[in-house]
Amino acid sequence: MIRTALPVVPPVVGAAAASLILNGATISGAPLSALIISFFVYGFIGWAYESTVCAMLAHGRFANSGFLLGPCCPIYGVGGIACWLALRGVESVPSQFALAAVVCCAIEYVVGWALEQITNARFWDYSRFPLNLHGRICLYGALVFGTAALLVCRVAQPALLDAMLHVPAPALMAVAMVLVALTAVDAVFALASWRRLSAQLEDLRAEMAERINEGLRDVSDGLLEHVPEQAVDSVQTAHTRGRAINAWLATLSDAAMDALREKLEIPAFVVEGSEGLRMTAKRLVSSVPRPRMPERPRRPARPVPKLRLRRRDLRYFNAFPNLRMLPYEGVIRATNLADRARELFRRR
């Protein structure tokens, strides 16, 4: 066996390693640090668009939009870089526009679907827009993203890369590393806030479910206490026999059924089904005097659970006008939490 000797490469650590990763590595001729900075530029532009134009249409005022706490919507950064990498060589403007619209809509659909699977929530919903697909994408968004991608491919990204050519590589590397670190910290805090909000709503949902169950138990116990045991036993026996007889009668032919009616008097609840059974039960109950039952002691009222949520936890209702936390929609509507959270941000 012939062994080929490989050169031993000394380990590179510290700033040299970061320089190799961020500036030595290139994607289609652009340093990785430049692409990272471009990603955050488009993420900031998307955040500004969502927080001003979209927020004004939804709330009539500025709103800090996006999942992250800082001024960045990563999905816009992904869309901008993806369109530039894949479509910058397309010369025809209509073709580039159409392809960009398809690419951006595909990214938005996949991200929306993935977020729903991971968080059980819908952060945007285009159901009220015409020509939408499952509420995740729509024609309006395709037109906006297609136009924005044209500007990215033909104007913004070439100018941005040209400007970064005049910046020393170590400075680009430092800026890229700082942006990545800040976004990682931001993501940790954002996820913690989301989990705290979900946990509080889960506790509230469990509390509300227990109260409803207690109420139903009280109602059912109260009804049973006012029905004599003899009537209950008679109804249960009649119901059991009726089901057995009905199952047997269902196998008989019409002629056999007529002959049977001539010889036997079939109880009404057997022939008439469930309606007759209810009438028979009523007659049984009314025929027996109702005993006077002592009043049952009422359970002490439970204190209403309090939501211990911070302003940072409630910001998602303000950041996403159409946010739907699918497992907790009933709790949110019952407590009017979404409107109260938006009112909190409106007053500040």
C-alpha cells in the first residue's frame, strides 16, 4: 500500500483563524465578511420597512417589528443575499424580476412553514390578500420582493461591495464578528422571552381548563342529585335493552317486522329510537316524587392567576399584527391579551 504524505498544517487560532474564515473564504468572489455585513444591511432595511410602512398600515404608528429585539429581520437578509448570489447574472430585467419573486416567495413560504412547526405559531398571515397560498405568501408580497430584488442585484449589492473594497479587511472582519455576536445574544434573549410567554399561557390555559372542568362537575353532580336512583336505574336498563332489541330488529325483514308487531306490543322507545328513550326517561322521572336534597357546599373561589410577563415578552403581539399562537388562541381571546399588549405599547 502506498501512503501519500500530507503536509502538516499548523493550527491557526485567534485573529488569524477569524481572518481565514471571514476573509479567506469567498462565495462567488465576495469575501464572507462582506456577505455577512450585506446580510445585516438587508436585514436592517427589512426591519425598517416592517416597522414603518407595514406598522403604519396595521397600527397607524411605528412598531418594532421582527422576532429579534434588535433592528434586524433575518429573512430579508436571507432573501437579499440569495437573490444576488443566484440571479445577478440574469441580464433580462423581466426574467430577473420573475425569478426573484419566485425565490423570495419560496423562502418566505418555507420559513413560515418551519416557524409554524417549531413554535406552533403563525407570525404573518396573508389570508385577506388576493391570490395567497395558505396565507404564507401572496401576489402583493411577490411584487414587492421582486422589485426589491431587482434593486439589490443591479444597484444595492454592487455599490455595497464597491464601498467595502475601500475598507481594510481587518475592519470588515471585526464588524462582521461583532454583528454575528450581537445577533446571537439577541436571539438567546428573544427565544427566552418567547418561551416565557408560552409557559405563562400554558399555565393559564391549564388553570382555565381546570375551572371549566370543576364547573361541569358541579353541574353534572347537581343534576344527578335531583334524579331519583330508581329512575336512573330504569333508564339505564331500558337503554341497554333497547339497544339490544334494536340491533336484533335491524336484521329482520319488513314482512317479519309486520308479523312481529301483530303478536307483540313493542315498547315505544324501541321503535322510536333515542327520542322515544328520552320521553320514557322523562315519564319515569316525573312518576317518582323528588326527594329534597341538602345543599352542597360551594368550593371556595380560586384566585385568578396572574401573568408575570415583561414588556419584552409582550412585544410579539405588537411586532406581528397577525400573530396567532395556535395552542393558546382561546386563552388569548378570553383574556384579551393581544389587544391589551398593543395598548401598552401604544401608550408609550
